[in-house]
Amino acid sequence: MTYLTKESAARLNGHAMLPGSGDLCFRVHYWGFEPRLSYNPVHRHSFFEVCHVLDGEGTYMEEGERYPLRPGTFICSRPGATHQLLSDGGLRLLYVAYEVDEGRSSRHEAERYGAMALHARAIVPDGDASCAAALWKSLLIPEKTCWAAGPGLLPGLAHALLVSFHGLFMDGTAPIGSEPPRASVTLQRAKAYIRDNLDKELSLKQIARYLNVSERHLSRLFTSNIKESFVQYVRRERVRQAAYLLRTTDLPIKEIAGLTGFSSVHYMTRVFTAEMQVSPGRFRSLSNASDKRYFAETRPF
């Protein structure tokens, strides 16, 4: 079956960004489709990014290891893992970047899923017959668009897909339900505290005291687990929340700056532009234009 992959990614970015309810919820940063990726720079994220190879062959490099790619392969780029994709002929990819929304999830389920950050396999070859592959297809718009799942179904299907990644990448690697390392729990608590208090000043000393650990230990947890300093992580979280508010609300930029902990609009603009390669005002304009174009094109759904 043929799918409208580019249109599918746009629809998911409008309807499936906060999937889940109850014990395990997620926050999606972006859904995407790449028609012919031949190269991306060596980089890392502070969140999960899962790719599904639809066509093409290539290599996935992670922390010095090389993994062959072919159609059907699933890739899991773990938080903090340095990685790169290479292909002579180009890779046709679906991808999603996400993390557990710890503020809406139970601690037990968040920690259980978060163990993927330490134990997930880098790739799963021949994944076309997996539950994850079937769920991802259910999120796409078929060429015969009347068969597409309605927008109201997308959050539930997206949640099922993200949950399925745990079984896909953890099978045979770490027992489900095993206790996560204490360091992982401490880091998750630190990240949750940061997200819950972005409107306030945040310091390493303040959070270390809240968690009853030393500043040195907490700093080491950030650099060793997600390969970012404490300051870099806080800055990125402020930018991500600002981007979310710019995209989903009509709040003035000055008010968004205050809600996300920036001391001034000028400072927010400087940091946001450096991180996103576009100013806050331009980001909002582009997001609004994209939403209007998307809803005009997908009105039948």
C-alpha cells in the first residue's frame, strides 16, 4: 500500500504531540519523514529518537559502533548517545523524537520505560513484521485517503506505538520490571523538577539540595548520561517549552519569556534563535502558516 508520508508527518505534528493518559504518557518533540537521507552530522539528543527504514541501505553509527541498515530496520537513538546516519543511495525514513512525560506519568512506569536510555538495543533488523511497524502504518495517510484514521484516533495509536518500542528494543536486553539504577532515578527526578519549575531561576545547587545529593554528583549525572551539562539541559528545556507555547497559544512573547524562565524578551530571542535557527516571532509565523495549510489540505479528516 502507498502512503502519503509527508502529509502524514504534518498531521501527526498537529494531533499527536502529547499521547497517553494514566500511568504512562509521552511528550513528542516532532514526527518526520525523510525521502532520501544520505548523511547527517554526528550529533546527540537529550530524548529518544526512533527511525524506521522504509527503503534503502546504509550505516548507523553510535558511540563508535557501526550497524548495517536495510529496509525494515528500526533504529533507537538513546538520550545522550552520539550517532550518525550514512547512506550512499539514500534512506527513506519515518522518525519520531519523544520522551516520557514524567509530570503526567506514574514514577514506576516512567522509570520502567526510562530504562531504555541505558539498555535499549541500537537497531532491530527485519522489523516489518513487528507490532511497531503495524502501529506506525496505522498512523499514516493511505493514498486512498478515506481509509485514514481520523484525528481523534491518532493520540491513542501514537501512544500504543511509543509503548511498543519498549518491547521492540528491550527484548532480551534487560528484564522488564527490573529496578532502574539509583543514578537513573535521581536524574529523572532532576529532569522532572526542572520541567515543573521552568518559570523560576534554576541552579545546580538548588536542585542538588532538593534531591539531597552533592552538586558534583548531580553535574556528573547530566554529563555522563545525556552528554549535556546541567546549564545546557535547562536552556534547551526552556527553549522547547517556549516553542510549544509559541505554537499552541496566542500568549505575547513577553509573557512566554516569563513563563519559561527567560529574564527578558531580548535574552529569550538570543537563546531561542541560537537553538532553533529562527527567531521566536518567525517561528510562530511559520507554525501558524503550516497549521493553516495543513488544515486546509486535510479538511476531509
